[in-house]
Amino acid sequence: MKKILLICLVSLSLLNAKDGVNFKYADENTQRKNPTSQNFILSYNNVLKGIRTSVVNISTKKTITAQRGYQNPFFFERPRIPQGTSGSGVIISKDGYIVTNNHVVDGADEIKVSLVDKKKSYKAKLIGSDAKSDIAIIKIDADGLNAVTFYNSDNVRVGDVVFALGNPFGVGETITQGIVSATGRNGIGIVEYEDFIQTDASINPGNSGGALVNSAGHLIGINSAIISRSGGNDGIGLAIPSNMVTSIASQLIDSGKYTRAYLGVGIADINEDMSSFYDNEYGALIISVEEDSPAHKAGLKRGDLIISIDGKKIQNASMLKNIVGSYQPSKVVNMKFLRDKKIDIVNVELGSLNKKLSNANINYKGLNVVELPKEAQRVLQNNTYISGGVLVESVDANSEAFSIGIAKGDIIIQIEQMEIKDIADFKSATKSQEKKRFYIFRRGNVFATVL
């Protein structure tokens, strides 16, 4: 069975300025050269010796909650078990900012960083993280560090020679070589925002958060995952492109969180047959428009094909999602679209995705519940039907809901005598604070508990 393993590979370079963070970029005129002499010894030692000191080892300690069997789903305290993990990171500023993967440091009680060129370890502080892209920023109390140089990932080409740096299996500093196998990989299902650089450079567990660099030693990506049938390296490594990293890292450093812009459309790719209706153009097809959304206010309709934003050609639905997600709320973008075989242009003021999401969920006694995705609203498991409900997205570990066994992924289908179809039903059923019977669907079974 094919497995997707989160790993590590990153490389960034930040220089601090009074008004924010500046990323040091490579010269756009960097040339690709091919050696011709028969006596030429091809070595990248002089290129890699600098970048080596920009990649760090990260170790974390976290406490996990043991899962219980479903025979006794409630009313038993769940033990909490200490666990250690390791990964990699990349220094992006001289004064100690480091980029890594969110999954490396997520939930960590303690984060330690060790530098390749020093025998000293540092305690690190989590500055901010973005789970939707798997990027996090941590900081150590140090100065005079070797920050990486970024390369414009839009200029990365298939066939470019690349190197992966990190700490696989905790063995220590390791460098592997390969090429760029593909760019713009998406739809894999690892994170919500995917625009991966694919490489065959050997990447293994522990490389997560490490650097993917080109043959000039410039950072092009942060290794995040591998696709593997065995759990080891099968030659398909995935790295977050450097341009996505710099966009998100800047906000995380400035404010500790990343806020994405929001358009308010459901989108899909167009197949070959459908492309004939759109003059063989490729783009993102609008299949739905949310009421009162930025798209609705701008006059966009179902059936419109978005073909560019601010002059950048849109190849597919995933590309539109990533571009909109890279903008800040309130950004006004110039959008070109095709309707009835005529090209039109409209300016759209984007909204805030965080604000939209906050209006679509609710917190109650330690539970964070959201609308149940439509694709999950008709489920048949163990002869049990559900046609609605709300999804438990997270549970506060210190809450009453957690103590009685409600867990992330549960679906609340009834409270007292009221069937729960959506968020509005949940709000109505929980207006009062007295104890209530909750009926919960979990893996084909329905359980009842009191909250």
C-alpha cells in the first residue's frame, strides 16, 4: 500500500530590517554551465560547504494522548505518553530565525536546535506556524549565523541538479543529490495548499524541514514529504517551493500567524472535451459562487473560466487556489476570465479566509465544531446511516469534552431530541448550559455521552 510520509528539507535566507524581513535572493543572471574538459573533476564541495552550516538538526519532546479501544469509548481517563521526534530546519536570518515544517514542531513541549558547525544546542521558541502549507518558524537566541540565499522558485526547471540537506533518521548532517523531477505537483492530499517541487534526491524521515538547493547552493525549496510504498526513499521527494516559503514566513515572523485571502468560489479543472467550449484555454472553472463573497460582489458566475490574475496565467484550479492564498486580505486583483467565449476583466477585492472560517465554526465547552463536508454527509458503515451532523475539528485537552472522550473526527448527529444537520442546529441545541445527551458517530458506531 502506498504511503505518504512527512519528512524535511528547507533552505531560506532572511535579513532583518527595521520595517520587516527582507529575503536575500540569488542573481537572476546565474548561468547554467556544462564542463567540457576530459580532466574536469565534477565536485560541488565549494558550493555546499557554505550551505551546510545553514541547515540545523531539530529535536522535539511532546506528550501524546493514548487512544482507547472503541469498546469503552467514554468515561475513562486517557494516559498521556512522552514522545520524542527529530527533523531539520534552515537558518533564514543571522539572529536565529529558522524555517522548518509544521509537522516537525507541531504540539512540541520542547524544541532543541543543534548547529552543524557547533557542538552547542539551543532551546528554540515557536514563532508561528501554518498547518495548511506545513510551514513553521522557530527562533534561537544566537547571532552571526549563516543565513541561506533564496532562489526564485518560478525559475526552477525540470532537470536542474539539486541537493537535499537534512538529518535523516537522526544520523546527522547528510547531503544527497538528484534532479528536479517535476514542478507544480498538487492534488496529493498531504496539505491543503500544494505546489510541490518533486525530486529524486534521496530523502528520508528526519529530512523534514531541511533544504533543497540548486547547484549554485541557493535554496529552491523545503523538503516536506516523500511518497513511498516501503516507508523508505523510493525516489519521489516533495519540497515546498521557496516563493511560497518566503511569503508565509514573512507573515509568521511579523505577526505569528498567516492570514490568507479569500475569493469565495468553488473551482475545478476543465477536461479536454470541455476545453473546446472555452477556446481550448486552460484555467480554473467556477462551479459555484458563495453569496456575498468577493467573487459574488464582483459579478463572477458559475461557468466562468478564470485564466489569469494580475497577468499571471492560471493553468488549473490548484494554481488559482495557491495564488489567491498567497495574497493578503483586502488585496485588489485584476482577474481575466472567459464567459460565452468572450474575455472579460474585473477587479476583485479579496476577503479574509480566517474571517470566513470563523463564521463557519463554533466553540462549545472545549469543542471546535465545523460544518460536515458535503462528500461525508451520506455515509453507510456497519448498517448505520448518517445524513448530516457537525464535525469535531479539535478538542481542548483541558476541557470537559476531552475528559469524557470526545475526539477530533467525531461527528455529532443528535443533542437530546434534536437531530443535528448543520452548525445552525448545533447552536440552537446548545443555547443553554445545562448537561445534555450528545449522540456521536465514530467509525460506523453511534455512542451517547453527557456534556
